[in-house]
Amino acid sequence: MRRILALWLPSFATDRLRRRMGGRAPAADRPFAAVLAERGRLILRAVDAAARAAGLAPGMALADARALEPGLAVADADPDGDAAALDRLCDWCQRYTPWASVDPCAETAQGAGGLLLDVTGCAHLFGGEYGLLADLEGRLERAGLSARAAIAPGIGAAWAVARHGLSPVVPAGGALDALAGLPLEALRLPPATVAALRRVGLRRVSDLYGKPRASLAARYGSVVALRLDQALADLEEPLNPRRPVPPHMARLAFAEPVSVPEDMERAAARLLEEVCRGLVRTGEGARRLLLSAYRIDAGHEAPPQVLEVGTSRPARDPAHLLRLFREKLDRLEPGPGFELMTLAVPAADPFVAAQEDMGGEAAAGSPALPVGELVDRLGARLGLRRIVRPLPRESWLPERAVALVPAEAPAAPPPRSWPADRGRPVRLLARPEPVDAMAPVPDDPPVMFRWRGDLYRVSLAEGPERIAPEWWRRPGDDPADGDEARDYYRVQDTEGRRFWLYRLGLFVPDRHARWFLHGFLA
């Protein structure tokens, strides 16, 4: 059964201002408001509980508010800062569940704030739903934020009970009774619709029970029936998390704060085992992992400490992944200790079994280190972006047929292989090197050539094989490629050494032919 937690922060803006002002903040029982300049006058943007009790409300002019409450204390509002702080609070709530979202309620424009959390299957980690609510509200109260929270089967019911209800937990199937005595504002209806319903004597949510939906829609639009169905969980309402939810995630809370490196390593190993079991079930391997550690003394705006590791190919061996994290665990600063650690896999690829051994024996009869683990361990120290690997690329030009990409890049599907009847060198020079060659006929292979001061006499030759420039690339994109066709020859000298030579360009009378050595054949 789906369980949604709605968190309401009725004085979020003024609570933030009090925290920021510190010792300069007005007394807790003194009315306090945040003001904002609008059309040449000061307007109350947010008020605290004491100001609301005095009859003040957002949108009121400051002069009118002071006439009602002369002792009103004010400070400049910070709407952008409030929005950013609410986002940080939403990220902090990921300690409870990754499905955390900022509530797009109209109250946010009045200095309040709200969050929505999908806590399905999470409450037992805190001793039940009442324990989860007590933990959340207690932490926010210690941080100086007044808050109310409720848990219900759907977003609508949780939202209504958090703001207007009495019991904070609505059991499955209990939304009908929990909402019956609440005012119509609990259904998230527009103020104009609420006023129109009140004019005909409909004041409570229960007054709408049993009313024909067709007549309600005809007079007040479809919003009334929509909100009622959402509140009663008769209509599914999606919750879009603020950050993407990783496909695999594990969480570990500690009864006592953890600060010893050995304990942190054991916690990471336990989290890796749980995550890797999930990867095995889905047939995937991790490409990127995030280990988040929450300090016990960190406030609600303090982000967790995060360690990130990547792999050159999908991996799900806990021992190997732990070795990658072990290189970075000393970067964590536990202070008085961590109370919670989470491990997320934001990127995972299909895991395909393949031979990864480098072949032979590493040393003294020990098995050779798999290529993937070697690259990952080097990447943990140097960074995967600094380690490159060759990947095939669709190109007939030999120097463009292979691309060097970072080891963390996903492997591309291999292109078509070279034709079997056309040999290619086992060693390709980084750049073709010019040679002085002599050929009896312009289109014939050379009979001798000079390279790096040494003379080579050709005994056997095959060719030519013509490779034209790539027509889709503009001339001059890479001066090293040239814009002319190449005629390649496979030649062998009198001592049995084999070379891959080419003549650049077509034969032109009165122009010396240009020859280049590009590689060595087996």
C-alpha cells in the first residue's frame, strides 16, 4: 500500500530569518513578518504564528499591519533564498527516502513551504510511521523550524491532514473518515471555488460526499471532483522526485555514531553487498556509485559527504568495488560520527559475462589481474577521465579507424570488420612518415625507398588499394588527413621485412610523386 508523507512548514520564511538574524532576532512571542517592496509600498510577504494570531496576513500593507499591531517586527524578505533553502531541505529529506519532492502549493508565495515524500516501505527503519514523524519533526524543531507532518495513502489526504487534521497518521482505507470534518480548503481548491461552495452551504469535506459529480462539474468545474477523488485515494496522483531516483540504492542507519575508519569500511562493504545483490537480480552492473555519509551534528541545510567512484565497464563484485572506495574513505570527515550512510547506483548497464583476464600469470603463479579491475583501480587513484582506451570507429582512413576515449565512456557497438582479403599492419605509425621512393612506372609499386636514412630494396609487392578521402568531411578539417586519394602497397624487402606504403594523390606529369610509410605488416 502506498504511503505518502506531507510536510508543512507554515512559517518557513520567518523561521529562516530568525535563524539568520541570530541574537538580533525578535523575541519568540513578538509578532514578526517579512516585508517586500511592491508598487512603491511595503507588503507583508510572510508572517509567523504570533503575527497570524494578531490578525495579520500575507499581502497586507505594512502601514495597515502596524496600525493593527504596533509591536510588529519586520525584516526584508528573501524569496529566492527561501526557494533555495526549500530545495536543500528536500535534498536533506533523502535520508528518509529518495522519493522527495517540493510541494508546488500556493502557500510558498506567502512564505510557507511544503514537501512530499513517498515513504512506502521506509517507516519500519524508524520504528513505524509515528517514529518516522517524530524523528522528522524533532530534527526540524531543533533546527528552529516549525513543522507539521502527516502520513496517508495518497498525496491529497496527507496534504489535508498535515494542515487541518488532528491525527497525523491515516490508515489504509481511512481517508473517508479522516477528511470528513475538515474544511473545504483541505482539498486544495482555488479560493474562488471554496467561496462559491460556501455560499450554497457546503463547508466541510463530508458535505461533498454523495453529491452527484455531474452537477458539481456543471456548476464548479471538474476541479472539485478531481481533488475529492485524489484526497480519497480513488485517483492516483504521481509524485515526481526533485532528483532522479537511482535504480539501485541501499541504506544503513547506525545505533551509535560511526567515526572509526574500520567501521566505515565495514559499513561500505555491507551496503555494497546489498546493492550488488540487486544488480545480480536485474542482470546489470554498476558504472557509477555514490556513497553518502550523514554526520550526526549536521543541520538540515548541510549536504551529506559524498564519495563517487566509476568503473570502466559494468561491475557487480563487492570486493572489487570496495577496493575502489577504500582508496577514498580517508576523505570522509566524520567529526563526532556518522549516523547514516547510503549507497546509490545512478548509472548501471547490462552485465554481459566476458573473458576479462589479461592472460598468463601475473607473478609467482598468482592469477593475472582482470583488465577491468586494473583500469578501475587506476581510475580510483588518477581519475577515469585520465585513462583512455581505443574503440573502433567507422572510417576507411587507418588513422581515424580507432578513437581514444575515456575509460568511463560506454562501449560502442563494434563496426564492420575490415575485409578479410585486405591485410592491415600489426603496427600503425602515429603519423605517416615521408619516404623517398623510386618506381619505374607512376602507377607501379616502388622498387626501392629510403626511410630515416636507410635504403630498402623491394623484392615483393602487392597493390594498389585505393582509399579516397571521406566525402562527408569538409576539406581542411584535419590537415594531417590530406584531401587526396591514397594508393596503398604491401611491400617486402630483400631481408623479409614487410611495410605498408602509400602514394598520395593521382599521377600528375612534371610533379614528383609523394610517398609515405604508414605501418608494418606481420
